[in-house]
Amino acid sequence: MVIVPTSMTDRPVHFFVHVPKCAGRSIELHLEKYLGERFLYLRRKRGLKRHLSSEIYRLPQRFDPAGTDAVSGHALGRSMASHFKGREIRESVLLRDPLSMLVSFYNFRMSRFTVEGWPHVSFERFYQSRHVNPMSTFLLVNYLELSWTRLARMPRAEKFERLSERLADFWFVGDYRQCDSLIGRISVEFGIPDQAPRANVLEKKLLTVDTVSAAMRDRILDECALDQAIYDAWAGRGYDRMDDRPPAPVLRDRPGLIVAHEAKRQIENARITAMRKRLGRLPRPEEEA
């Protein structure tokens, strides 16, 4: 039985760090439905000035820190804790291995292309339009709020240690397939239904992990080795704190990889955007009939 404190300052605040394509939307929709204004969904930060300004977030006018019990959204960063001084922050995150994350992201993005009538791009082109080590990059830049210049200079081993240091203090760290378990646990604490339907589940998938080419598998394994190392070390932790942090694996640095990949990423995204603008929204099959 979970006893929920009644004092406004004694109640913990749950920070759910929503890494893209790690089943986070299911949790957010569940909390939004049953917590109402007790749940804060952060849509975006304040652009390029977010590391220089104390007013990082675009907070809704209705935001009431004392009445907020959970916060999530891709824009959530650890600086948000400054709004909840004196209250325990319980951080949770679901992780995913880089190959299945990228395949899931590709299928999701191409499903959006289908809805808008745009032609699909290859998985290779899609991969080039994503950040290298997308999960670690997201956590370091969005949640830990490191600058891109700092990230580009940081060795992989230091990134692993920085992430491990923070994940060690999280209330929960798990595999994305533990989404239902996490929903059940926090729902009991909040006194709301403990089951939720999965969001963003696709019936048809263009690509599966098994159909990715061997060349792309090798490339992802090499370039996203940090993501794989974080997943291997932390996805099985659960709710119990580790007495000792996982040892850092040997991570070979790739000098200039982030800069080179980022340059190509910007070019590829510009090409995809130009294609979408040129084509507009094409007629859907049912509209042509």
C-alpha cells in the first residue's frame, strides 16, 4: 500500500524524462488524462538562448508549482527542479537500444509522410538526418542541458560517466518495454487507474530490425556505441539503486564524428524539407478516386 503525503511540500514531484521513441507518449497521455492540471507537459524551451537565460521554459499561465505532481515532455531539463524547491524530485526514464530506436523512429516518421502524401526516404537518408547517438545526445543536451560545443569536445568515456552519474540518482531507469510497469507504479501512488493504452503504435511497418542491411547495422553499432553502452549498463536497473555504478566500457573515440555527422545532418534535413515544400501535400489515394 502506498501512502501519499498530504502536505503540498511533502509530496514528491515526478519528472518523467521522455526520450523519443521510448514509449513515453503513453505515459504522458495517461497522466494528462487523469491528473489534469496536476500534470505539466513541457512543449519547448526558449530557443538558442536557453543556456543563457534563467527563464528557460515557456510555462503556461496556469502553472502552479505547489499543485503540480508530475512533469514530462521532450523539453524537460533538470533546471526545471528550481521551480520545486523543498520537494523531492523523482526522476524516471525509459531507455532503448539504438538500432530498434532508429527503426521505430523511421517507421513513425514515414507514417507521417504517408499521411501528408510525401514519398518515403530510405533508412540510410533518415539515419543521416538524425543526431549521432540520439539517446545519449538527447539526455545530455535536453535533460542535462549541456551546450553543443561542450558535447562535441567531450570524449565518449566522459559522456558515459556523466550520464551514469545522473542515472544513478534516478528513481527509476528501465527498458522501454517496462512502460506498463512504470505506469502501474506511479498510478498507484497518484490514486489513478493503473493501466493505459499504448500510444503511437503502428499497424504497418516499412522496416524491422531484422530487415536493416548488414552495412547499416555495422554503421549504427560503430557510430552509436555510446547509446548501446548506456542501454546495456542501465536498462535493467529498475527501481533499486545500484551499490556500485556499472564499469565504463571501452569506448573508442571518433574524432570529428559529431561535427561531420552534424554537417551532413543539416544538409540532409534541408533536402528533405525542400522536397516537402516542393511537393506540398499530395492527393491521398482516396482523394484521387
